[in-house]
Amino acid sequence: MARVTADGSSAPIRVLIVDDDPLVRAGLTLMLRAAPDLHIVGAVADGGEVRSAVAEHGPDVVLMDIRMNGLDGIEATRRLRAGVGAPEVLVLTTFDADDLVFRALRSGASGFLLKDTPPEGIVDAVRKVMAGEPILSPSVTRKLIAHLMPEEENQRRADARQILTRLSDREREVALAVGQGKPNATIATELHMSVGTVKGYISRILTKTNLDNRVQLALIVHDAAFG
């Protein structure tokens, strides 16, 4: 899925790679350059370099490692997503049972993948993130949830349910569908509304709940035990 410019024309999706392993950076660069609708604008080795690289290159999507020798990917994501007009962040990690990934999503990442994901899966994930679709690995999600302490889970459930009380009944229906990982087209069909209306609902829900993106909304729905 190509990026749509201000004048309505299409352009390649601009990607910035952040990883402290030079072999990973080189491999991802070669892999993504093979996709005609993706364009690698840069690659940096430290989370501390992300904001300046984003300002210089203007990427649409940032592929972010979590554990780096300098500033880690979680904090780099949080700082980046706190800005206006920030690019989407897709976390690539080797830690399939590490709560750092869960924290990264809460920091504003649009999803995560394991680094052993096949090349076509990573390319497809970049396209989906650009289209506003969350990318969550079910197997990793199950491990992360199982890894959390029960008392923490109880507190998150109470907090999440309090957040969802701000929504109308219709908004809660849309939020539940998002929490179940359904794309906009499916939500529109099941709830008998247009895709544009679904997008409008999601935008209002994010505003009401003070959430950054639909990934965070899905996590809140799951925490509330409604997903």
C-alpha cells in the first residue's frame, strides 16, 4: 500500500530502520528495498538518534529494535510518539516472552513482530501499519499476558474498565471489535455502517480515552476482559 501524498498521488512508504546490529540493519535494508512501494530513508544504531533522524528524513514508519546499547526502543518510541505528526512505530524484537514488548506497545508502537518473521511478513506489516491496522503476533501476545502478575492484571482491568465508561454504547461496540483485531471493513459490515463511519467512531474513541492509536485501544479492551 503506497503512501498518498497531499495532492492525492501515491508515493513509496518511507521507512527508517533503528537497530544496533549492523547486520540486522543491512539485512532489513536489502529486504525492504526489494518492495517497490517501500523506500528506506535511513538507518540508525541508537534510540537516541531517532528524533533527529525522523526530523531529517521524514519517515512514515519506523522499524524499532527494543534493546540497544544506547537509548532503548521503548523510551525512544515514547519520546517520538509524544510529538505532533509522529510516524508509526513497528517494533521488531527477538524477545517473544518479554514484557518489554508490551510496554513498547503502551508507549505508542503500532505493533510488533519477531525478527524471524519471513521477509514478506515484515513488508506486509509495514504496509498494514501505514494503513492504520495494528500488527500483533498472537503467540507473543499470549506469552506476554501470561507473564504478567495477577495483581497487576487486576489493577489494569479496573483502570481499563474505568476508561471505557467514557464511551457510548455504540462506541463500546466499535471498541470491542477493534479489541478483537477486526479490520475496519469487517467492523463496518458487522455493525451495518460505512468504513468512513467506523473510522470516525475510532477517532472519537481515541479522543475520549486519551489513547494514541488503535493498538492501545485494543490493549485497553483486552485489559478490561471484554476482548
